[in-house]
Amino acid sequence: MLLTISLVASPAVPVARDLGFLLHKHPDRAQSSEVFGGTAHVLWPEAGEERATAALLLDVDTAALQRGRGRGQAPEGFALADHVNDRPYVASSLLAVALGKVFRTALAGRCDARPELPGQPLPLEVHVPSLVSRGGAPLVQRLFAPLGWDVEAAAQPLDPQVPQWGASRVVDTRLRGTLRLADALSQLYVLLPVLDDAKHYWVSADEVDKLVRAGGDWLPAHPERDLVMTRYLRHQRSLVRDAVARLDDVEGIPSPALVDDATPAAIEEEGAGDSTERATPLAVLRREAVLAALREAGAASVVDLGCGEGGLVRELLRDPRFTRVVGADVSARELERAARRIGTDRLPDSVAARLQLLQTSATYRDDRLADVDAVTLVEVVEHLDPPRLPALERSVFAHARPRTVVVTTPNAEHNVRYPALAAGAFRHPDHRFEWTRAEFAAWASEVAERRGYAVVVRPVGIDDDEVGPPTQMAVFTRRDSTEGAA
């Protein structure tokens, strides 16, 4: 089975053969790696200055697949037969696993030799001449077009000599678009087995971690999100529900596609009823707003207090200006999930040296959290009982006392824009309260006055004329740190 990735020279990458830096594969030589079920070869059909193409060729060993099946590594019914099947010839989960291993560093968005390249959208072309799709060419279009690709997909005939037999499920697929290479690889890693609707190995809870890690930046807003999750997780409803809970833009609001009595209107209106808002998940907008505030403040060391699964921590590590990044949470389980999502076991030494994961509480003094430029509390305060808020105030604003504190929390007035949320209900079952805009502004102003900070409250997401934004953010700046500032 074959997959090629091509790069055309552009202002971002004037020399196309620099694709070798991004893929960590030298264009002047072929490389081979042993993977489950066979051998993966990386070849370079072209490696010029104007255009370069890397080919991933997977040579499948059907005997090895049979042995793997005997050990329980493949689900029952994986192949049509032990020795006669289409697995060696069509792109499927076998190719996805090979891609994840061979291009692991590129998939993580790392390029130590050219660190400016991974963050650049690049003119890419992906060609998979034999892609199995249980849904044909239309499904290929539905999955890749919303991600920014121009899609050419042509179903191959069952037998060119017998046209009346019709089309097969094998599709010749070509994708063209301007994307980050890591995003393109993550989409292929997830969607190849989704199109095939099969995996060659047993699917367990670990697959949810893989899905969230690979699809967390683009899957929440995808119009076929529920189909992707259902097929990727082999139709195991408990795993799908776990994935939904971790990917939902608004925590605690059930995905309409998984609510038995959801109406088509409710499904259409989910996400505050604005097309721009639906196109960019609220979780992404929130992270972008917090990152912008930290960069504006010039912070280099940051503690994400209540880091959860580490979404913000991962983004902080991608920016070298943040030289010390601490993810702190009261839950050991959440810290374990954060470590898996960030991929701490795969980080280069230079990045790992900037990261620290700590188990601690936002309401207790902890000397390990002192002496940093900034503390973030992203969707944390609403999980505390109101009598515990003064303790949080003391631990963050009096003891740690960073130059900058960023706090985000839901805007209770905006809840009426979520049809799936019952009147008077909170967005998450663990929320102890949710503030209106006036209540949040009053709390922020009082804390700032008591603790010697200035504060600015900003909207996050579409600022509705009637009910305000879905999220509200307060940026606190210590008054003594503003002296002499321009």
C-alpha cells in the first residue's frame, strides 16, 4: 500500500526538499522500518527545489498478520480470509499505524533543525491511490473537505473488463491544501481507519487517548465528528461517550447526536447558533485568548493551575518563549491523562526540561507555584464551592503572587443559547456556580483591589449583543509590575 506527500516551494519553504527536515527523513536515501504486519519504506520519487515528494510504501506480510491474529492482536473478522484478502493493497489502519511510527516526530510538530517550519501552513498534496472507503468517494469528500482540502476521489471499478459489476469500495484519492504538516498527518492517522471502518488490532480505552491527542485540534468542529469517533472506536459506545465528553466544546452539555430525543433543530443550533463560532471550537478560542494574554504580558514562566488533560500546557510547550511550563492539578488521574496527551515520553530533552507536572490544590499554599511570571485558571473557579474562593484568592494572589493572573469562567447569561442545556442548569455537573458578567466583574474588581492588582475583563467567543460571550476572561496585572511600563 502506498501514500505520497508532496510539497511545492513557497515563501514559507523556498526549497521544497526541506520537506525532508519536517519528516526527519533524508531525501537522498531510502529508509526502512519494521512495523506490525510488515516493513515500511520511505522513498523519494522527487526531491527538487521546486517540488519534493516522500512516498510511504508499506510491504505487508500476510503471514505476520495471521500470527498477530492468533495472539489476539487483531479483532475477529479483521480479514476476509487468512491468506487471501485486500490488506496488502489498500490503505487502512495498517498504513495509519505505519505513518504514526515512521513520521512520529513530524506528527508531533517537531523539527529541531528548522524549528520555524512546523508552525507554517504549507502547500501540500497527498495521494493515496488505493484507499478503502466503506462509503465510497462521497465519504472521502465529507471527511476531508471540511478540513480545508480540495478533494479528488474516484472509485475504482471492481473489474475494468466487466463494467456492469460497478464500482468497488477502493477509491483513488488526491488531497490538495495549505495546512501544517502535523495537522495533515494527524488527519490521515485518524481518518484512514475511519474510512475502512476496521482496525487490525483490539480497540481499548487507550484508543480514546490516541483520538483526543491526534484529533483534539480539528475533530470537535468537524461536521462528521460522531461518525469519526464511532468508527475509530469500533462502535464501542462506552468509549465513544468518553471521547465525546473529552472533546465537547462546552463541558457537560451532551452531544446532540448521542442524545436519543435530540431533534434536528437542536443539532443544527448547538454551538450558540453562529457559523463562525461553530467553525472554531470554544475550547480553541479560549486557549488562543489565554495564550494571547500571556504573550502580551511577556510571561516566560507559567503555571496552569487546574490543567486537566493538558490542552493549554501542550500549546505553551509549542512556543519556545515560555521557558518554564507547569501543569498543576488536584487529580492524579488528570495528570496521567495530561502526560499521555502531551506525550511526555516522546518529548525531546530540550522541551521536557521546560515542563513540570505537579499534583496540588488551587486552594492551598504551595511554594512550588511561587516565583513564576503568570498563573492561569482556565475554567477552574466555577468548580469550587463559593466559601473556598477566599482560599484560592490567598494562595494565588497573596502567596504565589505572580505578575499576571488569567482567569476564565463561563458566562451564565449565555447559557440560553445552548438548546441542549435545560433552563437553570449549569454547563457541567461539577460546577458549583456560574457567574453573570456583572457578578464576575464584581468579583475580579474586589480581588484586584484587595491584592494590589489591576484587572481587565475581556470576552472570549462571539460577544452576543443580548447575552454576551460564552466565556469571560479576567487578566490581572500586579500593580508594582506595571511601574515604568510603556
